[in-house]
Amino acid sequence: MNRLDRTMGILLMLRGGRIASASDLAKRFEVSQRTIYRDIEVLSGLGVPVGAEMGRTGGFRLREGYFLPPVTFGPEEAASLLLGLILMRRLRVMPFPKEADFAERKLLAALPAETRLILERASRFLGFEAMPPDLLHPEPDDPQAGHGPPPEAEAEVVGGFLRALLSSSRVMLTYSSPYREKEVPREIEPKGLLWDRDRWYLLGRPSGSTEARPRMWRADRVRALGPGRAMPPCPSDLDARDHLGRRWLAEAMEAWRRHSPAKVAMSPAQADILRRDWYFGAALFEAGQDGRIVMTWGESDPGAATALVRWLGPGAELLEPREWRPLLAEELRLLAAAHAEPVEGPTSLGQ
């Protein structure tokens, strides 16, 4: 690594008021501490305000208010950023779409001509499939919004929430769901964003709430998002990565089981299939007395439960609610009648 790249790397490591000792920098860039001291002198000579902190935990740091100069990218670094932009365009909703276009143009303009020509073709020789629809778990349409807002409107919601998150500001959020009546506007403290199965989820807490875990709102069901009061600057107490693995779904499924429990008995092989499903994997699986596995989940639609049993096929039995069993029996009778082979009558002698 040459001195120019190394001094730029030192600047990046000292961003945001972080402190780094000469020994830490020497180890990071695989040079001697004497070389690091010379690099610091070069930065100081260029007007970069690098200060020294004394003591056991001391080291070098940038003074507040210093902004890094424009950064140049190598071909592989630029390709990585452009590939990220191409992938994001395959999302149903992309935050800051106009800003992403400008960023791509600026990035391409800063590259050598040969590299720029190669990367400009990247969108044509790289393909990313869109998320397919989930036929086993159809979502009910929101009667107040038809089939949901256009992607442009949802992008504004996600972008506005992200701006508030970065600026430590509250938002006024009006939310509507097909599962409940339309909610009145409420003030929310943004905490994070999740993207799951082509949907954006907003994580936050209602102002004044003492709940330990944040609530979640699906971005395409937000009917209005406006500015709220500024929040005092403080480090966020939430890491969105702690909510990955659809832990939110497991908590919601537990509540649905208590409210509208449904039970299906099935073979262990069938249970193994459903355990790998993104939705039914959050259900409760218990061993039955007859060697089968009993799955309990929350369901209020009898048609969804009977469709699941028909999809599982022989070996599956709808246990609860008991009043749904006649509906399933009638569906299976009609299915069997449609597949029954006609019985040929006896043939006459001489034929």
C-alpha cells in the first residue's frame, strides 16, 4: 500500500471522533509506528486537524467539524457499489430512487473511460429475479386502499422514515390494516427498518410507550407520514439485526395461537416440510400420542386451513376447530368425485 492510500485509510479509521493509537494503526496497515508518525505529519501538513490524546487509552483523533475530501474508488470497489444499486432496483420499493440515480451517475463519471463502459453494461448482463408471489399465504386486500399504494408512494414513506431515523426525529404515522379499523395518527420514535419477502417494515415505539420491544408497521399500509417532534440525541438501543430470522413472526404467531387456535395432525415427514416454510415454521409443533406431529397456529379463515390439509395430502387431519371438519369433508368429497373413474357395465354375450 502506498502512502496516499495509507493516509486515506487513516482518515477513514479516524472518522466520527474515533481514537486510534499509533500501534493500532501500524498493525492495521502493516507498517512501523515510525511510518505512522510520518503519515500523521503529512496529514497535518495538508491541513487535516489530527490531534493527539495522551494516556493509556490515548491516540490520534480528528477534531470535530472536519469533513473528508471526495473519495476515489478502484474498479472493484465501484463495481461493488453499482451491483448494490442494480440489486436494489429489483426490490418492489427502493428508498431514495432519484438520489440513487444521481449517485450512479456521479460514480460512473469518476471512473476511467474503459471501466465506465464495462460497468454501464452491467445492468444488461446481470439479472436478478423479482420475488415470486406466495400462493400458500395470500394476503387480504386492504379495503381502504385497494391493492395498496404505488411503489413511488411507498418509497416516500420508507425514505421519510429513514430520514427521521438518521436525524433522530419523531414522525406522525397514520396506519391502516385489513385486520383492524383505521388507526388515528400517532407519534412514533423510529428505531429501525427491516426488509423481508419484498416488504419494508418500520420499527419504532409510540411516543411515551414503555414497551420493551418495538412495534412494526408495514410500509405499504402507512397512509400518511409527517414530521414529528425532534428527539434528544442519544445512541439507539435497538439493533435491527436482532430481529432477523423472523423473530417478529414467532411473537405474532404466539398471539394468534391464543386468539384463534387451529390444529392439524400430520406425519413427521410432512411436519419437516412445514418447519422449513417461512410462515408455518413459526407455528408450534408437538408430538402426538399416535406418532404423528400436531401443528398449532393461529387461523381465522377456515378456507386457509382446509387448503393446507388438502395440500399436505394423505396423512394430514384437521383436528381443530371441529366445526371446520365438515367443510373439509365436503371439499374432499367433491375432489374425489371429480377424480373417480367411471365404472364400465357388464358386456353382453356375443359382443
